[in-house]
Amino acid sequence: MDRTRLHHLLARESAEAERRNPRSKAAYDRAEHLFGRVPMTWMNKTAGAFPRYLDSARGARVTDVDGHEYIDFCLGDTGAMAGHSPAVVADAVGRRYAELGGATAMLPTEDAEWVGAELTRRFGLARWSFSLTATDANRWAIRLARAVTGRPKILVNSYCYHGSVDESLIVVGPDGRGTAREGNVGAPCDVTLTSRVAEFNDLDRLERELAHGDVAAVLMEPALTNIGIVLPEAGYLDGVRELTRRYGTLLINDETHTFSAGPGGCTAAWDLEPDLLTIGKAIGGGIPAGAYGLSAELADRLLGRADLDLVDMGGVGGTLAGNALSVAATRATLEHVLTDDAFAGMAKLSERFEAGVRAGIEAHGLPWSVARLGARTEYRFTDPAPRNGTESAAAADAELEDFLHLYLANRGILLTPFHNMALMCPDTTEADVDTHTEVFAAALSELTG
Ligand SMILES: Cc1ncc(COP(=O)(O)O)c(C=O)c1O
């Protein structure tokens, strides 16, 4: 990569973003009362000097306050996998909130059992409970795993992301030992007191860690998605299941992103048998919702424990979790939008997207790789594809990524601000994908001269 050329192109695209988006820039400059000038500090993770401000979004399209329309492959980093504000979810939310009322009445609604049954049909776990975020689903699943096993530690894969869960902010350090993830804010204690870590696709390390006998649960994505997509090698997931069973450790599949693999995520697509499963983001169609599922046997063991306070201050649950609005949105999303048929169409589009990216990379002879997980495609600046999180992290190139994101955004295409992920929703079209293929190829032509 010619860095001088890259720097020049990056500066040109940054200037163009500023020229095209005066209203967004002014709004950002004015935002004196927000921590980091944004509603949430991660919104500063954007290519260029300021984020584009949202005006409206519908289906696979986003419009910013400067009047530019974008083909949205970011889709809220999965939260809008159903497309933005699908009409059927908008109706269900409107009916629940405006007509019936009672979004936070602290009473169950009949929608909840429908959603529980549907999640069982899709993912296989027999009992479900709700949260508002995937982070909380993970926190509560971890607590339940500790309670039921009596063990203190959680094992995760290096460079995983499971939300702001303290136990998960650990990586394999350069010396091979577990160490805090760089930049971890305000950790309550040394993370190695609560956690163990292995590399994805490394069963030997996993076994060594589990052999200590102190791991309550392995919390993992069946494919890593938050450091680029890293797919499991043949036999790895079977090995994880076999080892966790052998060492009395529970297995929690976090399907929040890997849901892209199909209507029942990787768990259904690859016949996995986790003890617990967590999910969030997409299932609410844009309304905050999350859930965790557990086997009937595990649920019975937990409910039979008189020493565990599962109904009040025991540390599992939140006042708004399972509220009528979130549950109504989840029902509408699963029943009518993220259906089995919709996933089939999204996967086909994603295949087309992958083919377009691959063609561009090959045409320009770049040493990059592409990976796909159902409706989700991602490229990394390394070839062959990384086998684990550490390899994938080493392939990061912030400037190159910023250039590609800005180049695409200035031409009406959004990728997720975190790496080069593109997600399809039921409203994405072949023409949208082909537009990306063209613009991506043009970006590569400029990069390689
Ligand atoms: C796999 C996974 N789990 C959990 C989360 C946390 O989701 P939320 O921030 O909605 O709590 C994320 C967020 O990206 C995720 O990718």
C-alpha cells in the first residue's frame, strides 16, 4: 500500500465529507452539553472529523440532515437487521404504546409466551427471559452460570466482544497470558481474577484453561464477528462442546451478531447445543430488546434453589426488561420481518456482495480476504483469512478503513463504523449490492493507482 497516496486520498475524502455535510458538522460543533459531543461516546468512532446526523431512516435507506440518502449496510451494527422501522413493527409498537398503553406496567403480556415459543423453535433452548440489551442478557446468563456451577470464572475468546461485560474484556497478551484488553475503562479488578481466555479455533488452549476446574461458563460467538468475521475451523465447535461437557463448564452462545447466519443463528444452522444462549439488538426491530435462553434442566435447577433471589434484588433482571413494548416489537419482528424466507433472501444478497468484493480485491491483486456469515459479509486487510482474534486484530489498518468508509459514504453508502462489515436486511436489493460493488471497485482503483 502506497501510504503517501493513501494519506492524500484520505485528506481529499475528509474535505469532501466536510463540504457535503455542513449541517451535521454544525450540529456536532454546537453539542457542548454532550460527553464527547455525542449522545454515546462510541458515536465518535466515525471516519472523518464528525458523525453524519440522522434525519430519517426506512428499510435499507438512511437520510442525513444534509439531505443525502445512503444505502445502509451498517444497519445499526445489527440492531436494524430487520430494516429501519418496518411498517408491521411500527404498527405493533404504535398499537402497544399509543392505543393500549402500558409499556412499563410491570405486568406480563401474552406476546411474551409467543416470543418464547418462537425463540425455542429457532434456537432450541426451552426457557426464555428478556433484557433490553445483549450486554444485560450476557451479564445475567453469566450470573446464572456462576450460581448453578458454583465456579467463579468465565472464559471468553481473545478479541471477542459481548458488550460492556467486565469479564469479557480480556485478551491473550504477547506473552501468551491473559491480560486486560487495551483501553478497558475502570475495571473493577484485575480481569484475570474473573476470567480466562483462549484463542478462537484453539482447542488445546481451551482445554488447558478448563482443566483448572474453575470456569463456570464459556461465553462465545460461534463465529467471531467483532474483530472481523473469523469462522470456526472444521471440528472446532464440536470440540468446544465436548470439552465444556467434560470439564463441567456451561456453554453460552452469544448469537447477537451471528443471528445473521439464519433464522436460528449459527446454533440452528450448525446444530449446536449450548446450555444458554444470548441475543439482542436485531430481535426488537429497532426497539431495545434482548433475551437469554436456557435448557429446561438448567432452568429447573435454578428455580429449585431457595437460596437464589430470582424475583427481587438477586442481581438478575431490570425494571424495564420484558416490558410490553419491547416484547410486542420482538413478536412483530420475528413473526413478520426476520422470517425464514427473509433470511434466505438476505443470505443470497450477501453472497452477491461477497462476490463483488472478492472480484474487486482480485482485480487489483490486493492481499485481502473476505468472509461471510449468512446475511453478513466482511473483508480484512490480510490473506489468508485470520484464524483467530489476535491475527485479525493485527490486520487492522485504521487509515485504510477510514478512507474506504469515507469514500463510500461520500458516494451514498454506509458500512458499520466498526471495521468493514456489511449486513443485508429484507429491504436490501440487488441494485444496492451492485452499487456497492461499483463504488468499491472505484475506491480500489484510486488506491492502487
Ligand atoms: C456479540 C455481541 N454481544 C453483545 C453485544 C452488546 O450489545 P448491546 O450493546 O446492544 O448490549 C454486542 C454488541 O455489538 C455483540 O456484538
